[in-house]
Amino acid sequence: MSFMNINTKRDSERGFTIVELLIVIVVIAILAAITIVSYNGITSRANTSGAQAAANSVVKKIEAYNAEEGGYPATTGLLTSAAATKSYQLTGVTVKNAAFSTQPSTADGPSTVYIQKCGTGTNQAVITGMRVYYWKYDGTAAIQNIDTGVISGTGVTCAVAAA
């Protein structure tokens, strides 16, 4: 056996060192961490967009009700259980009635919106507008509201809308 054959055999059996393997594992871990953070950000923006779209849909249905019926709905059931022939029939959105201090949450999902009726008199007997709000999924625990009609002014208050 010559020295030439020994060197060739040793070179062909050479593998990766532990340091090389550790470097590859660290690089893969860093890339995985970046991907997970990016995915979470994209998901939260998508959920916020979905929640905002649901709230805008509810506002449009409330305005359609106002245009067709000559006033704002006294209960959310007037929207959610309206006949299919009505332009203000609300489907695909979960509507909850709660005081503005009641915070929507991520558990509600992006298709859930909260509604308050605003008006004057005892228990807002004369409804002048509606407040629709939804959860923003940006991690700041913030809510965003969209108002329709008159929701502030002398004697106008907003409270829980009836179901």
C-alpha cells in the first residue's frame, strides 16, 4: 500500500465537524424565528382587515336600514333576522351588544363586531345613530369604532343596543 492510497482513502471518509453542524443548526434556527415573527405579523394584519371589513359591512347595513325604514334599528335582530329581500339583511357577521367599556377580544374572531345605539331620552328612545366597534389585532389591545348618524351632542348618549 502506498502513501497515495492512504491519503485518498482518508479524504473520501471525511465528514462534517461538530462546529460545522452547529453553525448550520444556528442559521436554520435564526431563519425559523424570523419566519414565525413575520407570519404572526401578517396574520394579525389580516385579522384586523377582516374585522374592519365586518364593521364596515355592519355600518352599511345600518345605513341601508335607516334609508329604507326611516330610522336606525332599535335592536340588532332587525338586521340579523331581516328578510332576504331586504337590502339591510346582515349575514356572515356576529353582532354583539355591549357597553363601550366591554372590550372585544381576539377570542371573538375577526367577524365579530359590537354595536351600541346612540340617542336621546330614556334608554335612547330616539335613536340618532349607532356606534360599531371591533378588535384591532395589532397587539395593543385597542378597539376601533366606526360611527354612523349622530352619536354625540346635547342629550345624546350611547348605550348597549338590544338584541
